[in-house]
Amino acid sequence: ELRTSLYPFQREGIQIALNRRGRILLADDMGLGKSIQALGIAAYYRAEWPLLVLAPASMVASWSEQIRRWLPSVPAEQI
């Protein structure tokens, strides 16, 4: 579902990150889907997990929701 939901500019952002071996700073404007891009990049490197997402306390629930939505194969107890 994640792959088919991306806009072209988000696909391009993920591709740039993959070309740079995952080393990128996503700095799009607010509301343009940095979270979905970050999760797309993280999903590509899943074999190297665990993944640590650093976020302010006010964003923890949002990130948890995004992970459940875009990466449903991640067990809820591991989020």
C-alpha cells in the first residue's frame, strides 16, 4: 500500500535516499509527506532493523499510527 500511495516527488525523494545509501535529510515543507518517505526508506533497509525513530513526545502517537498504517507487517507490540 505504501508504494502505490506515494506521489511522484515522494518516490523521487526515496530514490535519492537509496542512491545515497539511506543518508538524507528530508526537509520538505510541512504536510508534504516526509513521514511516509522516511518509512519507505526504512522499509527498504528492514533487514538492518531495529529502527529507532526519535520524535518529540507530542508526535509519538502520530508516528505509531503512521507505522501501523504504512508498514502493517510490523507487529504492534514492536512499535
